[in-house]
Amino acid sequence: MNAYIITIGDELLIGQTIDTNSAWMGQELNKIGIWVKRRMAIGDLPDEIIASLNEAIQLADVILITGGLGPTKDDLTKHVLCKYFGGELIMNEEVLQQVTEFFTRRNLPMLDVNRHQALVPSNCTTLINKRGTAPGMMWEHNGKIIVSMPGVPFEMKHIMSTHVLPKLQEKNDTQVLHETLVTAGIGESFLAKKIEAWEDALPQNIKLAYLPSIGMVKLRLTIRGNKNEDLQTQLLHQFETLKKLVSENLFADNDEPMEESIGKLLLANKFSLSVAESCTGGFIASKIVSVAGSSKYFEGGIVSYSYDTKQNLLNVKKETLETFGAVSEECVKEMCKGVLERFKTTYSIAVSGIAGPDGGTDDKPIGTVWIAVGSSKKIVAQKFLFSKERFRNIELTYVYALKMLMDTIVGGI
Amino acid sequence: MNAYIITIGDELLIGQTIDTNSAWMGQELNKIGIWVKRRMAIGDLPDEIIASLNEAIQLADVILITGGLGPTKDDLTKHVLCKYFGGELIMNEEVLQQVTEFFTRRNLPMLDVNRHQALVPSNCTTLINKRGTAPGMMWEHNGKIIVSMPGVPFEMKHIMSTHVLPKLQEKNDTQVLHETLVTAGIGESFLAKKIEAWEDALPQNIKLAYLPSIGMVKLRLTIRGNKNEDLQTQLLHQFETLKKLVSENLFADNDEPMEESIGKLLLANKFSLSVAESCTGGFIASKIVSVAGSSKYFEGGIVSYSYDTKQNLLNVKKETLETFGAVSEECVKEMCKGVLERFKTTYSIAVSGIAGPDGGTDDKPIGTVWIAVGSSKKIVAQKFLFSKERFRNIELTYVYALKMLMDTIVGGI
């Protein structure tokens, strides 16, 4: 089975909106063994909608359309599709009730345009949208499946997960299973070399994907087979081997964001955390806090952008700063100790570096970063030389700091 | 003139990469009066490249292609295009020299595949790429312009800005000028109402675009005309009127990110800043620090996620916390004063709120945020009720805090 994604909206063409929907859909389809053949973005024009749909129906088995389902004049998708498939718009009572509730709950007046959201083409399957007022629509037409969904990511994901993906999975004869792990602190090519022999010997029905991002590489192991096969055992057997091979760089054996893995580990052990940040300027703290419920293990942090702050708030010694500078093993260890004592936490992280684009010297070029992680028992520090780009350096510092913290906790320090 | 964007790469179809290139290109083309008709993403397959190119040439004047120009086996774009336009690959000495320098400077060995990057189709215009090893290529074919560029955003933007956009601007008879301003703290529909009469009376050759994002709306005024007309005076006249109409919500009369505008203002006046963050957990600090050179005006901050920290580090009174709670006018004002004194800065920001998804009460529902901004002269605080979504609340708090700071500085408090 393959798919064609059509995204509708002028805002995509003028670049006002970055299309994250297609990427998410591509990932989810890929997970259930459906390949996206093409993605097309078009404007809110009936002729464009029809032309791209004609093309898509010729080329793919599944056509997923997003956008143009809002209540305003420029939202034409529903009308165009209704006509395309030879239906007429009729009021759907279930949707109407749900739209009415939506407005009642919010104490908002309901206008005619809102009521019209409940008008649905007579010949489609209505896909209830619990996160908004525009329902999804599905047609099965000459063996092809065509789905239209709102462009709001939150609503599209809900309709995809609840209605579309299960339906496609059922239609697809193939069974596809995945296991993913996260490595940090090793480049893609080095990682590939490390697991080369194992990868080459993988059975035909198991594939490995490298998913690199700044400072980390996710490895996703995928097995395909018939629905009645026991694929789980085969997959887990290989996954266990892979985990052992990359153990040195393993961050987590699942697909969660780093800050969530760390959060769960801290919470499960009733540990607490504080951070002292120089070059990252609050980035590490804000990532930790992005996880709901982080107040249960995160006490807070200090962003110390000046010598004064490092001395006054983190008890870094004046001599340390004068002798070694702020970007040094000595300073970052004192920062780590300082914040640990201030916040009385189980663990703390401290970072100090030169993010750039200015401030580099021959001795300490741009991209030089010291990271310290520790507890009352022990503080360890490590020096890194990252890149020339400010934001990249900030993000890399974050990834490596979390990797060091993970190793420290798992190592029982 | 209109354009068709083709992005090539399997990583786009499986959703491993989010396509930010197309959005950027759409924005830049729009600025010079070129409309993007369609955007297509396809895999690394010769047939797909040819099929989409055939379609694009039928529909548009300008075809911009990105991706598939790397040195590895799956990079096919150059070979396919070369054949499509009936040329042959020849060594380009200028590119070869530049590629050689690229490797020499990095002390890296140069392989045959790297040398082959300097092979360029005989019948195209070579677009030198100073940020990478793959040059851009341009063909003029039956009155159409076809450009192929690397998919790396940093390289694509360089080739677009240096070679492609100037060329298109020259080809296009139309002159297009823009002026943009940033408003904060007012919704799109309220803003529209405020300037309705003025907008309706705009001359035909001037258009207004609303560019909303979380907590702010940019207004872009665009004038179009012949190249020999004096459009600047007309545009500025309208822009000045617009600025007056939205003065209450005006954040900046240019297109810079908020943190840059604030940074410039602080720097120009030799003011300094510190922040005390509860619910935003370092997000405000990290945004301020994302600007290169921010160490000249940003002293640092305290992320106080617990009562203890608020008391110990920010001198918030125990009674304040017991009587009014952490999310209160009293607490946020004390936090603001505390951080101001700790960091001895001209200004400080303090925020405390309930980001969600838990922690709301009837009295203080999720989305309740108090923001205080002040100097040693005066501290002002304001209460907001944002949304139910954690990240949205964090981002809205940031936008409103910077708006309050801007008003405070401009107001001379």
C-alpha cells in the first residue's frame, strides 16, 4: 500500500505555516508499513483540489487530505470533495450535537457558520472530531481510500490516530512492529561502524533505520511479516543484541524525548534536580520544565551570565575565575556544587562555555563547553568542543548534559 | 510570475525531516511578488523527478528544486536534470578549486566522490555555493527558469539569496516593497476591527497581510508597482498611519524577533536585565540568550520552581506565600524586586503561573499567570488568563512579559 498526501492552504504556499502535519503523517504511515509516494501542497482553489486529487487517485491507494475545512469563506475542501464524489451535504445530528456542546462548554454564541460545520457529504463515512468542530470525512472509491481532515495538527492527529490509522492497519495485510532506542554522544557513521557486522547479518524481514538529530541518533528496528506470524519474539531478540552493542552510548530504550526519560527516572527514584547554566542561558531548565509534572523533581536553577553571579549565587571562588576563567573544569565543578547546595537537590548539572559567534580565543575556541554533573557524593566534569553555531552549541550542551546525568544516575553515583 | 517548488528526498516522505525549506522559499518569493502555485515532495527516484518536473514546467514560470545533490549513491538529481536538459557532466574548475579549499581548510581527506561534486552539467549556469560542496544549477528553458539547489537549509538559503532571488527580481517587471510591524497582546480579529476603516481605504496597489503567531500578530504592508515608480514614499505614508492606529499594541516597527528588538533597546541605553521565572522555567532567559551578544545586557536569572527557592533566593516573604500563594500579585512583585536586587540590573522580569495540565483550582485555573516588570523606581504587575495547553502558556507568558518590558522601557519607568 502507498499513500499520497495533499495539504491545502494558501498559508502553506506563502510560507506562513511550516507544514509539520505531513512529516507526522509520513512517520505514522511508515510505522504501519505504508509508503508515502508524494506530498503536494496547493492553494485554496477548487481547480487545484480536483487536479491534485485526480493525480493522487491514479498514483496511490490511500489519499490523505488536510486543510480547508474551517467555517470561513475560503474553506472549500468539503464542498469540492462532496461534488467530486457526487454526494450532497446533509446535516449530521451526531456532529451537530457535538459542535453544539463545543460552544456551550466554552460559553460562546453559536453562529450559522458553526452549525454548517455539521453538514457532511451524504456518501462519506463521517470521522468524529472530538478536538474541534470540523469532522473528518472518508470515501472508499474504486478500491482507493480518500480521507479529508482539518489542518490543525492537534485535530488531524486525533482523527488519524482514532479513525484512519486503525482502518489502514486493518486493510493492510502486513504486520509491522518497531522497537526504538536513543543514543547520545556518538555520530551516525561511528555508530554504524560499531554495529556493522550485526546489521549485515540481520534477517531479511528486519530493517534498521538511523534517525539522527542534533547530538543524538535514534535507531529504529522494524520487522515486517504476515499478520499471523509471531514477529514480537524475533524483533525483541535483535533489539536486545542491539542494546548491548550500543550500551556505552545508550540513552533510553524507547522513543521518548530525553527530558521525559530523565524525568521518569528521577520521579521513580524520588530524586530531585537543579541546574546552573551559563552558555545555555536557561535552555536546559526550560526543556526539563517542558515536561508536565516536572515540579515533582525539578527544584529550579540559576542562569549565571556574569562573573558576579557565579560568585554571589553559586559560590564560585574569585580565584577560580581569575586563575582558570569561567569556562574551566574548576569553575563548572564549583557551579555544580554551588547549585546543589543552594537548591538541596539529589543531583545537579552545571554548564559553562563559549556559544559564539564571538568570545572565542586560541585557547578556548567557540564551541568549547565544560559540563559538570554530580551529587553530594561526587561531581564529574567533561570538556567538549562543539561547533561554530550558537544555537547548535546550546542544543548540543543540553543533549550531552542529559547524557552525563543519565550515566551518573544509572551508575549510582 | 509564479513558482513551483519540488523537494526531493525520502527523508521528507517518511517524515524524518520537517520541510522548513519550502516555507522559507515561499516567504522570500512572496516578498518579491512571486506566487508559489504548488509544492511537491518526492522520493529520490529518477522517474519521480522527471514526472514532477514535466508537471511543474507546464504550470509555472520558475521551478525551484532542492535536494539530492549530495555525494552519495542515492543523490540522483544532478544526473537526472543533466540528461533531462540534454547536457553532459563536465568538470568545473572554479567549483573544484572551491571544493578542494573546503577540504583543505578542514584538514579532511578528499575522496573521488567529493571531486565529483565539481562535475556540472554543460548547459547550465553554475551557482557557486560558498557554504558547501554542491553547487547550485540554473537552466533557462523555453522561457522558464529551473534551479536545482542542495537541501541543506543553510546552503539553500545562501544560493537563493546570492544568486536566485536577485535574478528573479531582475526578470520580474514588478517592484515590490514591504514594511512590517509587530503587535503583541491583541488578537487578530480585534486588531482587524481597530484598523478596518483605514484598511478598507487603502489604495489598490497596497495590501495588508496579517501574520499571526502565539501572542502576536505581525502586520505586513506590501506595495506593488512598476520598477520606475516611487513606491517608497507611498508605502511609508501608510505605514506611519498604521503605526499610529496600533500604537497601543505596537511592539516593534520592523520584522525582528522580539528578543532582538529588546536586546537592541537595552544595549543602546546601556540597560541591563535579569529574570525570575517560575512557570516558564528558564524559557524567557533562554530566548534572551539566543541573541548573540546578549551577555552585554543580560546578567542572568533564577528559575524558582519551589516555595523554598522563592524565599531563599528571591527573598519572597513566607507570609506572602502562605497568604496569597505563589501565583499572586504580591509574590510576583517580590520575585521581581528580589531578582533585581540579586543581579543589580536596571530592569527585571518575574513570572509565576499555572502552566498545566495539572495544578489548576477554581480560584486559579490552569493558564493563570502573573507577570511583573520593573526597575528600582517602580514595579508593575498584571494578571493573565491564557490557555489550557502547557507550552502555549509558557510561550504566551514570554510574549506578554517582553511586551510589558518594552512598554516599561519606552515609558521611561
